[in-house]
Amino acid sequence: MYRLTKIISFTLINVLFLFAQQGIVKENKRQDNQVSLETMLELMKLDIKAKKIVLINESMNFTPQEEEKFWPVYKKYDAEMSEIFDDELELIKEYARNYVKMTGDLAEKLLERSLQLEEMKIKIKRNYFKRFKESLPTVKAVKFYQVDGRINRMIELQIMAQVPVLEAD
């Protein structure tokens, strides 16, 4: 757990640095930022799965029996959550493509889609909690959700640090 805390702290420092950089970016570089955002999203996607597995494994201290039961369930859980993550990345890309010419209708449509994706994630989490409790003691299943939640928030922070907030007139 100490290692996870250390990694989270390091990541948060990087995120704060990214937020600071975001304020420095000039208006005339938005097109370049969009390209780099899309590139960054694709690179992050490739890197996330391996890091998540390592962090989960290090944080959970599975017994051999728990590990044998947990990972097949996790693989299915991750497959479903990855589909939603892909949809979220596409939503962010659509937002970035339309940032300069954002309309009220499009902003509302994007928000509604974002809320739908959040609801889908909650539904999957509730459904899989029952399955995780079959492979782990309840407290350890809850711990997994804590670890998974922290990892996901780190990922979200890294992504959102690159996405500008809408300017309302």
C-alpha cells in the first residue's frame, strides 16, 4: 500500500505540473494541443492496462487461491470497463475537435453522454462486486474497489489536465 501511495503522490505532482502548463498554453496553439491530446490519449490507453495490473497485484497481497479466482473475474470486469473507457476517450476527442466552435446543444449532448457512461460504470461495478465477493473475502473485495478507484482517478486527472475547460461567455 505504501508503494501505491508513493505512486499516487508522484502522479499527482505530475498532474499539478500539467495543470500549471495548461495555463501557459496560448490561444493560437489550440490546434497543436488537439493533435497532442489525441496522441496522448492513444499512448495512455496502451500503457494503462499493464500498470493497473501491477498496481493491483502489489496493493492487494493476494493469496495464491485468491489470485487464481480473482484474475479471471477481473479480466471480464476490465473488458467491460475498457469498452466504456474507449467511449470516454472518443467523447473527449469529440469535445477537443469542437472546443473552439462549441454550441450549447453540443455541450449538452456531450454532457449527457458523459453522464450515461458514468451510470454504465456504476452498473458494472455493482454487478461485479457480487462476483468479486465470490472470489475474495468481502473486505478484500472492497479494498479492490478502493485501489481500482484510486488508479482510475489518477488516470482521469492525467487526461483532464490536458483538456481545457469551456469558456462561457
